[in-house]
Amino acid sequence: MKSLKLISSAITMLVCFVTFAQKRIISGTVLDESSIPLPGVNIKAQRSENKVKTDFDGNYIIKVKKNDTLVFSYAGLKTETITTERKTNINLKMVDSVDFQIPVPCYYPIKRILKQ
């Protein structure tokens, strides 16, 4: 009976360790092309669905599952996707988006009012 309790408690502890070992904390800094910190960058972990934003200094901390993928997005900059693998610190330099174009009209028809 005593050995049964010992075995069941060992199995319970093993399951707890395996469960907790699946999540990790990733931190880092997000910069623009000029190495200036970017505040408000959206960071999303795809598998765990956790979301955070960078602070005023471009720093972030997010809890992710093992081998999760982080998606970094910011208006006007190219969206970046990075797999966490065994990393605990991910610093990123975001670049301008090439697809960000705004059409500008060059001609407006003008109606002339004729005096009679």
C-alpha cells in the first residue's frame, strides 16, 4: 500500500513537471531600421494565442508554448514571423513594408461656369 502511494505521487509529480515545462517566457526588444525602439508593436504567439504589445522602450515579455511561433506586426512595417525553438531572448529589427502604397489622384475635372 505504501509503495502504491509512492508510485502514484511520483507519477503525479512527473506529469506536473512535464506540463509546466511546456511553457516558457520569451523577452526582447523591437527596433526600427534606425535602431530606435518601437512602442506598441503587436506580438502574438500562434499556438498559445497569447498577445502583448511592446512598451515605450520597445521591450516585451510573453509566455509561449515550446516551439511556438511569434508574429510581430506594426502599421507601415513588414510583419515578421519567428519560431522560438530554444530561444529565451528575441531582439528584432523591423523594416519598412514595400507593399504600403497609397494611390494619389493627379487630376480632378473642373467644371467652368459660363457667364451669359
